[in-house]
Amino acid sequence: MTERVYKFDGEGHTLSCLLEGRLFVAGAKFAACVVPHPQDEFLNVHIDASHPKRTLVEAMYSARKELLQLRESIMAECSGGAVCP
């Protein structure tokens, strides 16, 4: 196993919530998404996996896929006559 820490500037708990569970599904033995201080404007993603970068990328693609499906579902609802912003 290899442990790596990736820093995402301008990100916080939103990205953390999207990634953390997916990192384990993608093969991480350990994963933690940490905003060191509430005033910090960056996220540290700690990953312990055979291939940490591949694990991170797979988790990110999984989150993106789910968000796109959610967007499509919402757009389909809006086009069906529902009141949407």
C-alpha cells in the first residue's frame, strides 16, 4: 500500500462528502478528507491504496457520473411541466 495526500485549493466539505465513501469503493484501505481549519479554503484528501491516484480518479468519475444522472433526472422533471427555477 502507498499513502498519498492530495490538496484541492478552493474546495471543502462538499467535495469531501462526494468523495469519501467512493474512495473505499475504488479500493482505498484508508481514506480521509480533511479541511484542517474552518477558515482554510482547501481540502486534503488522504488515501492509502495500491494505486492512490487511480483510486482518487475513479472516485471522482463516480461522483461526476452520479451528479450528471441527478441533473438529468431533475431536468426531465422540469420539462414535464413541473415548476422549476
